[in-house]
Amino acid sequence: MDHAIYPKFGDADIARKRRELAPKQLEGFRAFSAAAFAEGELDAKTKQLIAVAVAHVTQCPYCIRGHTDGALKAGATEGQIMEAIWVAAEMRAGGAYAHSSLAIDQMAAHQDKTHQA
């Protein structure tokens, strides 16, 4: 099989089709992206490190590559990037741990119904 799961990012035909199908939305997204990554209370490097972490949680291969590159260009070290990835891993695992309270609550409700019957 020579067709990749993910087409190459930046493919001109895909970019053209995306622009043709929804030009206003694309323009709005580009403006939003530029505003989100503009220097503000957080510097560009910090924003890119956040994006690297979030990209790993959302598991977007395009975002992982793009924002890793963006972080390096903004002055992040490889160590800082890996540390951001570990923060993302902890948050993902932490979310599963925190949400276990739903399963524990449901198990208790099931046990209560079983004992009432």
C-alpha cells in the first residue's frame, strides 16, 4: 500500500480544495490562528511549547510536526520540547485518573440497586 494514512501536510491540491470549499472559514481560521500565536502576555516560545503539548494530547501528527518546528524556531530547546510532551502525557493520564470517579460512582449506584432488589 503506497497511500499514506495522512496526506503530506501542505499538499497544494488539498490546500486549493480546502480554500475553494470554504474560503471565508479558512480566512477566519488563519486570522484566529495568527491572533492566538501573536506575542502577548505569553511569548512565542511559550505558546509553541503549549501547542506541542496540546498537539500530543489531541494526537494531531500535523500539529506535532508543525509546532515542534515552531517551538525550535522560537528558541525552544529539545529538552524543553520533551518536557512539554511529558506534561501532556501526565495531563492525559491525569484525565483518565480523575474521570475514574465516574466509574466508581456508577459502581456504587449499581451496588445500591443490587442490594435494594
